[in-house]
Amino acid sequence: MGKLTGKVAIVTGASRGQGAAHVRALVEEGAKVALTDIQVELGEALAKELGERALFIQHDVSNPADWERVVAQAETAFGPVNVLVNNAGIAFLKEIKDTTFEEYQRVININQASVFLGMKSVLPSMRRAGVGSIINVSSAAGDKGIPGNVAYGATKFAIRGMSKVAALEFTPYNIRVNTIMPGVIQTPMVDDPEADRVSEIVKGIPMQRLGKPEEVANLVVYLASDDSSYSTGADFVVDGGFLV
């Protein structure tokens, strides 16, 4: 039996990159996982690869109605949800003077509002389960100012604050809420043209390399499992020493 046998999880932004690594790790440890994304073909292929303990659901994380549907489908397929990994997000690098309000608001909706919607939507299901672990993916950019990072950085700082409030509010329901703060991880997001400053950031990482998605996924498994039963409202950093 794995560490997560009997757990039912939802992972957003799960078709590729860090999200896909999280799904694989959770399934390997025995969890049943609803993986969600707007990238349908990749998500369906991953679910097919992983078998009967994985279900793909198309999902716009900024849409409240989509969240209600996703939780309902996950419950119907696997039972009450007791793990949520709010992983979905987009990268955006542009200086304040060049950022339009529409661009800023789009990043807020996808990276930040989605975390609020996810926590709110999954709460009734986790209360039915009697136990829960919510893992919100922030970033090292949620603790350090980076030029050109006003929209992305704002969302990642906000996720940390939201998680601490939720940890206090959800403790009476036996639900833990923690934040993961990855550094620069080798994923398709890093390869995006908008992330052309990543090579400069890597020079400031003491370990002098990008992180691997699996290194973040190991932390997701820990926080989803009972091994972390006394941890809530905490920030877990996996960044190769970037914030040091």
C-alpha cells in the first residue's frame, strides 16, 4: 500500500509540467486523482496512461461553475475529495509601465482567483470526507520582488496570505492548508517566450541548476499524506537556495 491509498485528489493545471508530475506521484502512492486542465488532448492522454485511478476533466479554473462541476464529477467517480492541489497558473513577465489592466486581471483570475474558488468549492466535499489537505502552489516569486513580475508576483504573494487564512478557518474541519514555493523548475512554462529572463535568474541560484518537476512532486506527496499531519499554514520552499 502506498502513502496515499484511500485518498481522492484534484490537481489543476495537470496536463503537463509540474501538474503532470504531481498526478503521477499521487497515483503511484495509491491516490485516485481527478486531473484538470484546459489542454484536453494532453490531459486525456495522461489519464489513459495512468489507468483507472486517474480521471481527466476539462476545467477553466477561473470559472466558478466549472469548479462546482469538477468537484461533483470527482466525487461521483471516486468519492469525497480529501486532497486538492491548486497548481494551475500562467507565467507573465512585463514591467508595470507596459502592463495593461486587462493583462494584469487575466493573471489574477487564473493564478489567484482560482485558488480562492478551489478552496471554497472543495470545502463541502472535504467536510464529508472528514479530513483534508489543500496544497496551494505559490512560487519563490511570492517572497522576492523580481523586476517585470508585478502581475505574477502579486498572485504568488497573495496565495501565501490566502493559504494562511484558510488554514486558520479550516482547522476545525480537520483540513490542513499549506503552500509550496517552487523556484525555477524545468517545465514548458519556463520554455515559454515570455520567460526569457529565466536564464538570468538561474545564475542567482546557489545550486546552479533548474529544479526537476519530480522534486516538487515529492513535496506534494508529503503534504497530501498523513506524514505531514501536524503541518498547516506553512510555506514549503523548494528552490535550490534561490531565496537564501
